[in-house]
Amino acid sequence: MKDFFLIAIVVMIFVVIFQIAKASEYVSVLKGEEKTRKQNNRINGFLMMAFLVLGLIGAWYCNELYFGKTLFPQGSASVEGEEIDQMLYITIAITGVVFLITQVLLFWFSYKYQESDTRKAFYFPHNNKLELLWTSVPAIFLTVLVVFGLRFWFKITDDAPKDSVVVEITGHQFAWDMRYPGKDGVLGKKNYKLYNKPNGNTLAVDFEDPDSWDDLRATEMHLPVGKPVKLVIHAQDVIHDVGLPHFRLKMDAVPGIPTTIWFTPKYTTAEMRQRTGNPNFTYEISCDQMCGKGHFSMRGVIVVETEEEYKKWLADQKPEYLTLFPDKDPAKATQAVEPAPTPATDKPLAQVVSN
């Protein structure tokens, strides 16, 4: 109801302004164009100041209303994302100050220096010093911001720390699939020609490569807290984008061109539920690139947990190789050849059967 009244007030303000404009047109017919033009200048000057005040109040009100619903109050959930937040705050501060100064001057000058019979306009065609000032100063600030951004970008796309957890994530219309290396710590090779060969091999893993025999496949991503994580990113059909809003990171998933990014989770999922006060909180993977009609539903889940919980989860997973080739499963092979147990008794076999 509050939002409805706010919208109604805004509509009424525009209706009043429109009616004032129409009345001014009728007055111009009666009073003459010259007098009407001067009157319109005074009205427009007043409206300029009104829009300035209302606009600044509106910007402040929107910030108060919606800031708490953004991800900023939660803080970055990754160590590297803290730098992203810092750069964003600096950018907002710089552009905010520039916006405030330029808009106040724009509206104030429009009001103060409106047409007047007692003042003659000064013709000011060009000034080299001013041209140099308003060209070089923004260029310097933007260059500094770009340099900081590139430095951070090169950091998270460079080689990950040697002790990083490696997770392969593959996007396709419209879902994400994860693959983990087994005990050997090496992901097996992939070959797009092997898609669904054998049936179910939708990640096109080359099972002729021994490194793939212990690889694990999952539909949700599990990560240990406080340990660097390297994502190896693939796409199977069109360009997708791995969006990690809580970690302040994103990276394109391009068909045929693997990309990488790394980060260090700061809080477990349980800790974030306490920080946000939301018992249903989950880290999400979004697709930040329009990829088709089902783009909106392309959502993945990340579970950040303690080292012990992460190791237990890994131990409970079964290698995809054994799922697709059950005859290679040592456990099933052992069950197949294991003889049936015999009764533990000293009685003759015939007597046991008769009993």
C-alpha cells in the first residue's frame, strides 16, 4: 500500500506539472509571446531547483530503502572478493562526488543565470586550460581505476596456489555439472566426440585416459572453507557465464576454450546463514550471459563446509567411471566371486540339511 501511494504521488506531481504547462500556453496567447517566454523561464528555473532537491532526496531514500537488500551488507564471501568490494566503493565514492558537484552546479546555474533584462550573456567559445583540465583529470582517475582492476583480474586468472582444490564446472542449456579429480589430483581428459559414449557420458570424458578413472561427478559444488579453489570452466553448447555473486566473481564459459578462475571461500554455508539471518541461505551459481529461453532457470548450488565435512563428502562419492562401467567395480566383482558362507557347525552335512 505504501508503494502504491508513493507511485500515486509521483503521478500527481507530473499531472500538476503538465497542467501548469498547458495553462502557460493559454496565458501566452493572451499576454503575448515575449512576456510569456520570460514567465516560462522563471517557472523553469524554479522547477530546476525543485527537481534538484527532490532528486537528491529520492536518491537518498532509495539507498536507505534498498541498500539492506543488496549483497553489500553481507560482505564478500571470498578473500579475493574483498578487493572487488573495495574497488567498487572507491569507484562509487569518486563518481558520486563528481555527480553531486556537477548536478548541483548544473541546476543552480540554470536557476541563477536565467534570462534577465539587467544582465547580458557572456560569449565563451573556448578555453584551452579548461579543456585540458576536464579532459586530463577524468582520464587520470579512470586510468588509476582501470590499472587496479587489471591488477586484480590478472591475479585471479593467473596460476592458482599449488594447494588449491580443483573443480571442473561445465555449463549447458540449462544447468551446471561439476567434476572433481580423484586421489591422483588430476582431471582426466575430455573429447567432445565422446559425448554420450558410453551412454550417460554427457561430459564427454575420455575414459581411455587412466587419470579419469577416479574422477568424481556431482550436480552441486562442495568446497572447503579457507582453502584456495581453482575452477576449470567449460561450455558444451553456447556461451555461458559462471556468476558467483556472493564471492564477487564471474567468468565466461566458452565452447572449446576452457577458462579458469580461483578464489578462497571465507565463510561456510552455515556461517553465512547466521550472518544473513536466513536459515535457508545457499551460495548460488548464476549464468550471467543470456544463453537461451531457459536462461533464468540456470542455477547451481555451492556448499561451503569445513575441511572434515568436505573430505567426508568426497569419500562418499563414487567415481563416474565405475557408474558407467559397473563391471569394472572391484566391489561388485568381489561380491560376484565370493562363495556363499557355510554353516559354522561340527555336525555332518546331511544332518545340517535335514535340520
